[in-house]
Amino acid sequence: MPKHTVRCWIAALALVLAVAPALAGTAMLPWKGGSKGDAGIRDLAAEAIGAYTEPDRATYLDNLAALQLVARRYDDAARSLGELVVLRKAGAQPLDAVGTLRWQVYARARQLEAGGSLPFGEAYARAFREVFATLDDVMASQVIASFGSDVEPYGPQPAQLHADYLELLAQRKGSEVAVDDAVALVRAYQVAEAYTAFRPFTEKLIDEDDRRRYDVREPMLVPTPDGASVTVLVMLPRHRAAPLPTLLGFTIYANPWWSSTELRLTAAHGYAAVVGYSRGKGLSPGPAVPYEHDGVDADAAIEWIAKQPWSDGRVGMYGGSYNGFTQWAAAKHRPKALRALMPSVTVAPGIDVPMEGNVSLTFVYPWAPYVAEGKGLDEKHYGDHAHWNDLYRRWYESGKSYRALDELEGKPNPVFQRWLDHPSYDAYWREMIPQGREFAAIDIPVLTTTGYFDGGQIGALHYVREHQRYNPRAEHYLLIGPWDHVGAQRKARPVVDGYAIDPVAKIDISRVLRYQWFDYVFRGGAKPALLKDRINYEVMGANAWKHASGVDRMAPGRRRLFLVTEDGAARLRDRPSTRASLLAVDLGKRDDLPATDAPSAALDDRNALVFTSEPLSAGTELSGLFSGKLDVVTNKRDFDLRITLYEKKASGEYFQLSWYLARASYMMDRSRRHLLVPDKRATLAFTNGRTTSRLFEPGSRLVAVVSVVKEPGASINMGSGKEVGIESVADAGEPLRIEWMGSSYLDLPMGPAAPSAHVSK
């Protein structure tokens, strides 16, 4: 199951390293270097310049410039980078030029240094000022963002980049190197060399450029009605003729690099830019507690903004994940100055985290101290994935209760324990975000973005559906495509989980769409072109956008498929069966994990039944929410289930479409537990909280994996009827048995992909 990541920054190497593609041919170059340093790398770069070919001009120039820089042909590198800047600025996404501009500064500095009159530091400062003098505020803000931070882990660090180069270098064997390998090796060296050279100078130069363009205020405290205070950071366009609308990002992620990057980009677009931190973060005294105070505190920050002389009294909020949640938390209080929202991949506490379908998810365990302990973020401990994976494995194999996780770690985790005190969607959770009729009072424009591969999509969709349910006239748009948790709030990744997304889905959400949206709301600009209806979705495999008035209107048709067993095989059929499908799971067995953390199979069939359809008709599309009714008989009082849908292609490859996760006793009502009666037939009806859209490939089949949740990544429901958090293997008893009656079915939003007037390429 995809994990709901909370990281809001792009991985360091992805900021700087364009991996060279495999090249046609097998041309080899002489290699004279060793395995412990850069000996021979400049000779290799010089040799590769003449041998390197690539049909895509932008890719060619990008890699050629790296070769020229390492070969110390700085004039040639400057010409290559100059051509590449022009090419990328003229493309569909002009901001793609920012990385090239970063290297243009570096190449110019090397040119000046090579002239013999300036040491590198002075040459770099002069080159930086020369290049930045030619850039508008938006482009300059993004070139600065491309540098990353000099504070780990917010940007590329010279030592790590050099280690990455040495690791690649150590793989070189023999006296020859293939051209494509040479390009990758030289590129790694070039990045490490450049960052080592210019990193000591960037912070001061960025601050100088900011002071030239913006009015940067010192962080300050804003009081809240209950006597607490929250930290706010402000950046304003220096040359402003009148008060401005404000865009606010409110977050528990007290990350100075993220904050300055967002402030700079917003001010560059001519808005008053404000970032606010949850109480207890930054300058704010006292402890930080996730979720509990953000609505009141964001409300206070908004009212404070409205009273400032630089504010025109209108505030819009933006941001993804936790920062999407804070927007709805603020809207619950309806501050008068709040006029628009743009939440992305939005958390809905109690609905998608720290539990989904009332099943507690383990990945939140380290997240709680990561954000709650200290005034900043404990990146080093949180990023120690080996530590956490070991803890989860030890917990699983120990058979101890879920509440014993912090006992096993040897450190209290009070926020995690508090969450476990609320296994139902009770008043604790409902107080955090709008409920029922509160949505009806939210009458401001909203644009929600999320992705099919976003583990937290269920939260974003919850707000969309509830808002449109209680306020049918709300101007609330959903934009959803083949994006993951990062891509759906920032810039679409070209490849997600091995899937190369369609060209029309390559959207830049945080740098482009965000400001189109707020310009539409606050400045009378054109509405973003993709927002043709309330629900705007990309059909994977069709390279097309479609538009519908509601999530339930996405479906090209409906098809009911029953979960049946025929001739010993589990199948999806158009008709029910009188036979049941039996699944047995020994919940007390804990020695069944793989010996290593090897990659999992494409289809996870552990503790599961795998139901497969006949080949689908050509042109079949699945778009929307799947639902179902499960008729079951079990020997336990409860169990946790997951239903995962896949496309099984004619090649045998699996493509994950969507999944549903829930505790059986809460499927009727997430706020109240209804235990099952052992050995008595029960009906469990559900509608999934995740949507997807996919045009199936010819010859594909639909596969439904119906499984019992038993893994280190979630709490384990023993079925005793006790609070799941306190159950241990001592409560497992006999193996869980579930009979899935042949009357059980899935209702699937699928049918022929008929042409529509609401399709855009």
C-alpha cells in the first residue's frame, strides 16, 4: 500500500542531478582514473565531448555543458548553457530553465576566475549579480530554490554529493568506459565540484538579492485568544503602491528553507507573503501538539494579517498535506478575511491519519515526535529509516500490543498514545475540521488537488465531497491526475511507481497553477483552463482530461462483479454464486516476514484471496469510486480488511488502480463500533474514499485482492472485540476464518470510454 509521506521537500539529488539516459550504440572511451578520487575525470570529460550524442537537444546541451565544465572549457560551457536557457524558457514550462541558470552562474564564475584577476569567491559573487540582474522576481526565486539550503537535509550537501560520486566511481572496472556511463560519472563529479565551490557564498548572496527585491520582516509572535502565541514570517514586494492581498501558508513544519522558498515565490508574484507556524514551533513558547490548535491559531493569524497596513484585508491559504489541513481547520472558524483556499493532498485527521478506516497506521509513529519535539524538526532521527523499520519488525515479531511500540523503542510517545485513546471518529477528531452543516457556511472559492498515487487522497476527497454535499453551490474544484503525494502539491513527477505519466498530466501545481488560481480569485484573472467543471481528472492511458459535475459522475458506466470461487479459482463474475470463498489467517503467527527488506512482489497476495475477471472489452475505462457489499461469516468479532484493485495487462504485468482499507466493525459508522457476531452472517457495505481513472490496455483483466491486514505497517486486529490497541498475540486464539459468500460483490465505475464534449487533450 502506498505510504502517506509527510516530507515536503524534493530529494537533494533530484534538485541537481539529471541522470544521463541510455544512449544508442556502445562506444567506449579510455579510462585512466582510479577508484578513490578524481584522477582522470577531466580527461574522460574531454574525450566524452566528442563522442556524446543525444537526439533531444535540451538533454544534449544539459549534459554537454557538464562535460565542458569538468573539462574546463568554460567558454564552451557558457555557450551551451546560454542556448539551453533560451530553449527551456521557450518551452511549455519556462521555469524549467532555473536549473540551467544555476549552472550559468557557476560557468560565468569559472570564466572570470580563469581570467586570473579574481579568486573564485569574488568571481562567483560577480557572476551571481550579473545573472540575477537579468532575472524577473519569479525566475530569480526559483533559481534560488534550486540551490537548496546549506543546512542538512534541506539541500544538496557537498560531502554527500562527493560520496555519491565516489560510489559511482568505484563501480568503474577496466580501462574503458561506455559513453553513457562516462556522462553519468562526469555529471556526478561536476555537481559535487560545483557545490563544494559555491556553497560557502550562496547564503550571503541570496540574502543580498532578497533585500534588493523584497521587504523582509523579522519573525514575530502573534497572540491567540486563549493566551498562546504563534510565529509568523512576512515578506513583501519592496516596490508596492498599495495594500496587497495576502497568501498564507500555515504549518507545523518549522522548516526555514521551505518557509523562505514559499515566501519568496509568493512575494515575487506581487502578493504579501506570510508563513505561520503551529503553536510551540519557531519562537512560540510551550509544547507543539499536532492538529489540536491549528484552527484557532490560523484564525488568529488571519485576523492579525487583515489589520496590517500592507494588507488589503483579503487572505488566501495554500499548501499540501498538513498545510492543507490547516486551511480547513481555519475555515471551520470562518475568519472574515479568509477569501480563498488551495489545499493539496489534504490531511483529514481521524479519517486518513493517524488511522484510515479506523485502522491505525504505523508510519505516523515517528512523525509525532518529528513535529512535536523541539522548535524545529528532528530530521536526522525521523530520516533514520533503518531504525524505524527495525522497530516495526521487532514489534510485529514480539506479538506485543500496538500501544507497546514506545515501550519497545524505549522512549515515550505521548502524542501517539493520545491518538490511540480515540479509535472512533469521536469529538476529539471532529473538533479539528468542519463537520456537516459547517461546510455549508464555507462560501469561498476552493481548488483542491490530489493524485491517484497519493496515499492521502482519501482526506482530500473527504473535504471535496462534504463541501459539495452541504453547499451544492460552492465554487469548489477538484483537479486530480496520476500524481503522488509530492507531485500533487508541487510539480508532477514524470514517472510515478514505475508509471510514465501521460504528457497532458505534467502540471506544475505550486509554481504555476497556484498563482493562476489566486490571480483568478483576487485579481480578476482568467480561471485556470483545466477547471472546466467541478471534478477535473486525467484518464491514465488516454492522455486526456475529462470533467464532471461530481465524483459520482466520473463513471463511464457501472458494472457489478461478484466474488465467486469456481473450480478452485477465485473469479470476478457477472452473476452470484451459492458457494463461499474461504480465507483463513493465523493472526498469532509472527515469523512470516521476509528475511530481508527485498522489494515486494508487484501484487501482494499475503493473507488474501485474488479474484480475477475475464478479459475486458477493448476501450474499457474505470473512473470514479468503487463500492461494494460483502456478505461474510467469520469466527471472530472483528477483522481489518483491504481491497486492492489492479489491472492485469496481457503481458502479465500488474498496475495498481485503487484500494480500500477499513475495520469491519466501523464500516457502518466510523464514529461508533459495531462488533460482529461470530459464526453469524453479516453484511458489510462500503463506498471507497479514493478515486482513480484508467483506460485499460487491450487484453487486460481486472483483479481484486481481498486481504486481511496483518503486517508491521498497521495495528493488528485480533478479533477479540477488545480495544485493538491493547490486543496482543495472547488474544489471537484460533486462526481467523472468513467465508466470503458468493453474493458478495463490487460495484465498479467502469464501461466503454465513450467520446465526450467534456474531454480535453
